[in-house]
Amino acid sequence: MPLSLRRKDGPVWDTVFYTDIEPVHNYYDEDKDLDVVSVAEADASGSYTFNFGRLRNDAEDLRNAVLLEEIGKRGYNALLSESWSMTLFRRNKRHRVAVVYSGRPARMEGDMPPLRPPPFLQLLRDSM
């Protein structure tokens, strides 16, 4: 059976919007009840793609199910800093969002604040 290298005909995804957020610190000196026990040598990151029909369910679980679960396997329980980039694509009437989310894992002890949603989640909701 011959291997077909021909590109499938059809519309491509056009880039509509792109934003890139530099690392933002999550904990400051006001958080005196927290002690940083250890910090990872490198950032943890993940790439995620959302189709607008599934955006609500996927994005709600992103932080807890993916990035914190990944760093938890390595013994960390918080992100000292977070950064992300987001690209909005369009093909005909369909939209897709690609997010690259990263942060510096750390092991912290003390009175941990409750987990908050990913910083880009509100921008995704506003785009719906």
C-alpha cells in the first residue's frame, strides 16, 4: 500500500488572537504563614487545546487534573509563579484555543490558600 503524503484539502486554522503573559508570582511576603521547603530546578508546563463546545468542562478541570497532579507526583504542592500563552484559531465558524501553561513547582508548608482557577480561565470564558 503506497504512503500518501498529499495534504488533505480543506480550510486551515487561521490565527485570530495571540497573547503571552510573562511569569507572575503567586506568593508574596504577606503570606508569612507559608514556608518554602523546596523549589524545582525547572518549570513544569503543559499544552492544552480547547474546542469551544467542550471549553467549559475541560478548562474547569485543567489546573487540578493536569498541572498540579503532575507536580504532585514529584512531591510539590504549589506553583511559585505561573506564565501562559494563548492562541485563538478560527476555521470557518469553528474556534479553537491553544494554551501553553507553565509554572515553577515548589513544596510549601503552612496555611495554604485555597486553589484558584488557572489565570487564563477568565479570558477563555469571556471569549465564549
